[in-house]
Amino acid sequence: MNCAEFAEKVTALITGTMPEASREEYLAHAADCAACDAALRGRLATLAMERLPVEEPPAGLLDRIATDVTQSG
């Protein structure tokens, strides 16, 4: 296992599509490698953010911001 192999399969690891035997090997690598652990945590955070609902800004917000920027400039 090396970092390049880990990077190629990190999504499969997270989504559960990786075989259990390989999963243990990849998790062990991440436990010993700070860079791959950070990559794993970053991908987990990204997936979590992708699941958040998208909310529309309140009506008129963009116009108020544009007015404030214009007046302060």
C-alpha cells in the first residue's frame, strides 16, 4: 500500500464499495500515514457538505449587498 494507491481508492473506501479485506488494509494505512488520513478526513467532510440542503438567500439580499458595496466604495 502506498499513498498513490490510497488516493485512487479513497472514494470506494468511504462509499462502502471496497471489499472488507481491502478496507482494513486501507484504514491501517490511513492510521499510519498523516497525509492519507488528512485526505480521508477531507473527502469525508466534502461528502458531508454535499449532503447539506441548499438554501436560497432571502429576497432582496443580493440587491442590499450591492447597494452597501456601492455606497461604501
